[in-house]
Amino acid sequence: MKRQHIVAGNWKMNKSFEEGKDLAEAVAAGLNESDTIAILAPPFIHLSAVSMTVQQKLNLKLAAQNCHQEQGGAYTGEISIDMLKSVGVEYVILGHSERREYFGEEATLLAKKVDAVLAAGLKPIFCCGEKLPIREAGTHTELVSDQIKGALFHLSAEAFADVVIAYEPVWAIGTGVTASPEQAQEMHAVIRQLVAGQYGAEVADATTILYGGSVKPANAKELFSQPDVDGGLVGGASLKPDDFLAIIDSF
């Protein structure tokens, strides 16, 4: 099974409602039809409007930046999977380094969120990655492996097939520093080998693994040329339609 190429744009906490509509329209207008899936992940207030926009292109999809693990109830300020699904969301970003850092999200909670997303028929984009001290200590492969095992390896092989993994070296997010293509490939290969050890080579070969650390038009082509890098989870560059489109066209 051929792995899916994906470029996902995480807008984070940026763009007013009108600015978001304009950005989504610009991406849709400039997107070439291809086998690469482009995903927009705007803040919650944009999802309904952007859902209408992504319908303009077959290879343009909608993601949420987070969700709550429960189906509904007294959880003020939270968003349920059913709410997201009702406005056309197909993917949900889970475990982003900022959610881990600022909101204390760890494996037990993330496993519940993964289960909720999959149960609703949506696809999680599961983030993992290390901070600079861990990288410098040389224990980054162990940390990333533990993050994946703790939140994903309770899944059946059938369920795991719907998971997208995004490796994000935290030291390269928003810093302008990018992992070298060789560093990215090394970690992506480690992740694929880890998946193969749990689910077998066929599942591992079909798993899409994205790189998420200061992806830009200038470095996307070289990053995406690595054998185990299947696309990108893009932050700042996704807020500029020309840059985001150039990254998508880097395959």
C-alpha cells in the first residue's frame, strides 16, 4: 500500500474570522489537484466556514487542532468529536508539543482522545517529539518511542491504520532552526521501525509520518525527499498562502 503524502497547516491561535476565510480561499484557489492531501487546521471559530471552502478541492481537507475525549457534557470551553464531525472535520491534531507543554497533556489522556477520534471515524494526527535538552542528552529516540507506545500501542492494527504520526523536534518549532534532512530521516526511520515491531512491516510501510519543525518552501523539497518523510505539519508558513502552496508542491 502506497503511503499518503500529506501537508497539514496548523494555524494555531492566529487569524480573525475574516482573515481565516481569506486564507482558506487563497489556498483553495491556488491548490493543484494531486495525490498530496492538503489539510487546513484553523482555530475552532473558523471550522464551519473553512469546511465550505475545502469542498472546492478533492485533495483539500479540514482538521481541528484539538478535541475533548468525552462525547459531551459539562466541560466548559471544550469541543467534542461530534461537534467537529458535524462541521466536516476529518482529522484532529493530538498531542502537539504546545498542548503537552502548556496544558499538561500526556499519554493516558492522549490515548483516550485517540480512541474518541477513531471511534467517530475521524483520523488523528498524533504529534511526538523532544525538547533540546533531551536531544542533547541523546535520549530523544527513547522519549519519542515512549510517547508513541503510551498513546497509540493499545490500538489494534486495523485502528492504527487510520493514524497519522507527526514528528516535531520541539527545538525546531518557531525557532527558525530546522532539523537537517538527515536528522529528520533518522527519527522518521526510528518511528517506522517502532511501528513495524508492534504491527508488522506492512502496517509500518503504510503509515504516514510527517515532519513538523519550521518547514518552509526553502527546505521542504529536501525534507520531503527523505525516504521516510511523508509530508509536513506546517506552522508559521501555513499562514502565508503562497508559502503553504509552495510547500505542498514540493513533492
